[in-house]
Amino acid sequence: MALARAYEENEVGSELRRIYAEIRTNFDLPFVPTVFKNIAAVPPYLKGMWRDLGPVAASREFHAASVALGDFVRAQAVGGGWRLHDQERMLAEQKISTGDMPVLAGVVGIFVRTLPSLLIFVRLMQCGYHGGQKGRVSAGKQAPALSRLITLHVPNERDASLRAWLIYADIRRTTKSKTVMSLYRALSPFPSYLASAWGDSKSVLADKNFQRASEEISQRAGVLLHGIPVRDHQEILKELSPTQAREIRETVDECVAALPTLSLLTAVWRRSFNNARIGKAA
């Protein structure tokens, strides 16, 4: 069974807190993606995997692959013509101020930027426990800004209100995932908006053309892995119990399966904001 509990920064030791900080910096994110908090349940794997792939996440080649995949995802969203209902109108109905609407659009925009790079990374993790691959990367020169300037509060699933919990249950059931994507949890303080946006999203997810586009995103991610090095992580898994090794594989495999769809859905969601300014570049 895939690992479901997310370990927050205050629940892990100093070495894992350092890794969490490096994840934010190397990906230039204002939060730590849930998959890393899940696999923190097995510290030897997280430490060994990050020792190998942490520098890769900061490399020029990884950044270029992430940008290329992000561009492809947005092109698929535009080409498919999918949109959720008018987000500004939906937010107005929930009594969200006009001034706060660009902020919420910006939160969605952060995930439009994040999920393609995360998809590339978890595919590399998957490649690692299948023997790895040869390649070469060079150190990146970009100074991370987002991770230094902003911290995005992503409530743990355990902290959800009853209404948010019911929405989470439907999200897990629909996406066939043990965990709920950070974007939905970040928006949980606005459960009425979250419920409306998720209801719209389910209609998009059921579209056959959307599903085919998600498969194309998965295929493109596989192509973009070429030339990015991953060591053989089977040695790391051998240090774990059979149950731990199986849970790591299932957690990563589940993430690999879900992210193409979630990447495309998030891009569609962002397109559904008409006048928002913040996050437009994401």
C-alpha cells in the first residue's frame, strides 16, 4: 500500500528538515510537495535518493526538461479548449474580495509551474529503482527567489474540517490516490470554492479527449528523461524491509500515474481565471 501520511517539518529530525529546505531551494518552491513528506516515513530511502537526485533537481538540464514539459502541458490545455466555470464569478459568489482573486489565481499558477517538474522528478525516482540510467548534468546558475520570498501554507489532511474532509474523500476516490494534492489542501480554507472547483474538475476529468491528452503528457515526460542521470537505487531499497521497499515503489508509481492528469487539470484551472494578474507567468 502506498504511503499516505505526510510528515511535516516539525515531525522530522534535523537531517530531514535540511532535505526539506533543499527541496524547496532546488525546485524553487514555496512549499514541500507531498510525495517527499510521504516518503519521509522511510528516512534511509529519502536520504539516499536525495543524495543522488538532489543536485539533479538544481541542474540546467532538469530545469530545461521541466520548462519544456510545462510548455507542452499548457499547449495541451489550450489546444483542448477545456475550461472550468468562470472563476472570478465563482469566487464572487463565495464572497471572496476582488483584491484576493488574483492571489488565489496565483496559488493555482504556482502548481501549474510545479507539477511538470515534479512529474519529471518522480519519473527519475522510478527510473532509479529500475536500475537507473546514464547521463550528464551541469550545475544551474539561477538564484531561487520564490522559495526565499514566499511560504505557501498547505494544511495537513489531518487538519481538515469535516466539509473539506468529505471533498478530500471524493478527490481520493476519483483520482484513485491515497493522498490529496497540495493545491486542494492549500485552498481548503475556502471549502465552498474548493467544492465548486472540484465539481467542475470532475467533468473535465471524464472527457475522453482530456484523458488522451494526459497520456500524451506522460509520454512526453518519458522522452524528456533522456540524458538525465540516475544511479541505481536498488541498493538503497535493499537496506529497507520488503514492506518498506514495496511502499516506496507504490507511492512513487501512484504519483507517476496521477501527475500527468493533475498537471493538465491545473493548467486548465489556471486558464479559467479571466482577469487575474498574480501567477500569470507561472
